Amino acid sequence: MTVSLSELVAESDERDSLIFNEFGDYWQLSLPELRERASVFAHRYMQTQMKAHYIASTVYELLAGRKAGEDISDYVDELYKELKRQRFFTIFDLQVFRILMPQLNVARFFKLYEVFAVSLRTYENYNPADGIELMVKVHATALSYAISSTARAQKYLSFVIEQIEALQGRPFTSEFSIMKRFVSIMRLYQTKW
């Protein structure tokens, strides 16, 4: 169940690049390199009609646009639409969500966070590369939104707390420990409200 359909149908070299760590070095790429990757994936999509290539091209267009200071709202909308259709995120989808997350408003974030949380339960013991960083970043963002003054976000506080409390994680990971302790304190305050 943890193997996505795209992992099964893609060639092994494509699988490794698309599924496991396609976007691992995106922050190190220059603007021309980001545009080149977008072009390569767009070309691959035209050849194969494989949806993952289209999504990868869109992600690199978003990253290039953001780096160039351009309007990226169309790319954000397109990626959000693609992820919103999913009831379960593959590892590839989790990476796309991590990159898209800072561009989402609170309502859009929490629509995808619910799918992320459900999907993560499957991957918690099957995480390639930077699974811990991904978990910490997304859950910490969810928690910061949920304890904000925005009423729309506060309604998710119990859900976020439950997700973080359920994390298995690695006990020696300090970010996990800090976040879980903070959630324990939040739970105490929540019972007094």
C-alpha cells in the first residue's frame, strides 16, 4: 500500500528521481537552472503524458517565478487543484505539498493538511531521505496557524494536537521532542478552556 501507482509504472531511474527526492536540491538552484528543469519536465510530460512530469514542471515554474519575483498565483492554484483531488498523498505529493505550503492561505493549507496527516500515518516508518524534516515543518506550520488568532484556523487546533501526539517519530530528534512537549502543554490548557 505504501508504493504509489507512479512508482509501479515508472522506469526505475524515473521512479528514483520523481518519487524519492526530485525536489531535494531546489533551494540551491539558480533561476536558469529552475527554468531548465521546468522545461525538461514539460518536455517529458509531452512525450509520456505522465501526470507527475506535469506537476514537477509546474513546481519548478513556481520556484522560478518566486525567485524572479513574478506573480506565481497561477502555479499555486494549479498545484493546489492537483493536490486537492487526492485522498491520499504519495511521497511525491508530500514533497509538492512541502514546497507549496508557504504559498497557501490558512483555509487551503488545512484542506491539504488533513490529507497530509492521514497519508503520513502510512509513511511514518517508511520515510526516505528527509521525512523527519518534512513532518516537523508541516506539523509546526499547522500548529502555528491553529494557535493564531484566526478563528478559521483555531477550529483545527484539536485535530493538529491529535496528529502531533500520534507521531511516532524518533525520540532523539530534538525538534520532535520540543514540538511534542509544547503540544502536551497545549493539551493541558485546552482542557481548562
